[in-house]
Amino acid sequence: MPNRVAVLSDIHAVLPALEAVLAEPDVRDAERIVLTGDIAYGPQPTQVMDLLTGLGDRAVWIRGNADRELVEYRRGTRTTIPDPIAPFAADSLRDEQVDFLERLPTSRTLPVEGLGQVLFCHATPRDDEEVVLVDSAAGRWAEVLAGVAPAVGTVVCGHTHMPFTRLATGRLVVNPGSVGMPYGRPGAHWALLGPGVELRRTPLDVPAAVARVAAESAYEQAAEWADYFLAARATEADAFAVFAPRDGRERLSGG
């Protein structure tokens, strides 16, 4: 049973942010590094995939909705993706990287010292793009966690790029936030599990990281993309305004 597990979510193919987190002593010392999806959808997909596959068996991979969309685009089952960086990322990946992403599971359950059985997923255990937020209604949480095994006491999810912990249906729910596309405040957000739960943030030199992404990515708008996301120009209020209508709160409140 691992004593320490680092959780990295929503890396979105930002190499400087990923490198900064992997350099953290607690990440270097962690027995497992769990990647909870949305890994390659961004400006440096091949570089990020190469770095992570180099971790070998320490890395535990989970596919996110954005990774699924890249695979679908490359396979021809999806002809468009609204975000203009997505076709670039999909076309940049090598064939074996697309195959690798396609094979990834959508959830994993691992024992963690002090926490017991922990379920890791991208959005919710039952769906890779459902929205649940720290203030989602208890009824909403009951819906999305209904199929989780009774032995699971902690659920770790990503997708909304905002870190939080809360109790829901008697379980601890953890969202580590985003490594590469933070909302609300700059920095690469992640979590450390075992024996408790710690939400962490690795500070970044944002101008330097933006300059690196711009210099090392073939995406034409890489500088603008990196400046917007690494500087967290999307606030938590902006994110809640987009996500809140998608978590069923009006239905559950009778509105």
C-alpha cells in the first residue's frame, strides 16, 4: 500500500508547469503519481507525454474527456473540436501516443495509507465530463457517487480546474485543481495523499513559463494561450459562471 501518492490533474500539455511539479520533493518521493486526465490537450502534447511515460510504473494514468476527444479526432469519429488548440494537439501526437491514450481506463481504485480505498477519476466516477463543484447540492453528489463501492472512502476527481475538499455521501471528495490551466490563481495545483490530504500549489515564474511555451510549441497562438491560462486570467467567478448551470442545481432545487 503506497504511503504517499501525488495527484496531478488537468496538465493540459503545459511542460514547464509539469516539470515544476515533478521537481517538488514530495512528488519525487511519492510511491505513485496519479494522472487524473486531460493530459495531452494543450500546446506541448508530445513533450508532456514523453516526460510522463518516462516515469514508468510510478505513473497511474486515467483518461480525461479532453484526451478522449483527441483520440476521437485522430480516429475520424469526431470531425471537429470547438477549441482551436485541440486539432493541433491531436495532429501533433505520434501514433503510439494516440494508441496509448485510447487504452487508458476512465477510473482506478488504489489503496492509500491512512485513506484506505481511493477511487481516482476525471470528472465523476460514472462520466468523464459531468460537472460537480464544491457547492453542488447534496442530491447531486448522491447521484454521481451512487455507483461507488461502499469500501471506497475517498474519491479524487478533476475536470473543473479548481481545488477543493468536501464531504459528500459520507466520503471525502478531493479535487487537486489543474497543473497547466489553473482557474482563480496562478501556479500549478496538485494534491498529496497519505496519510491525509494536502492541496498543494507550486509557484511558477509565469512570464518565463509563457516564454518557454511560446518558444517550444508549434501552435501559432501558443504565447496568447499560455499567457491567458498560466496567469489564471480566468477567475474562479468566471469558472463558476460557466460550470454551475451544468451541475443540475436548478433541477435539484426545483427551479
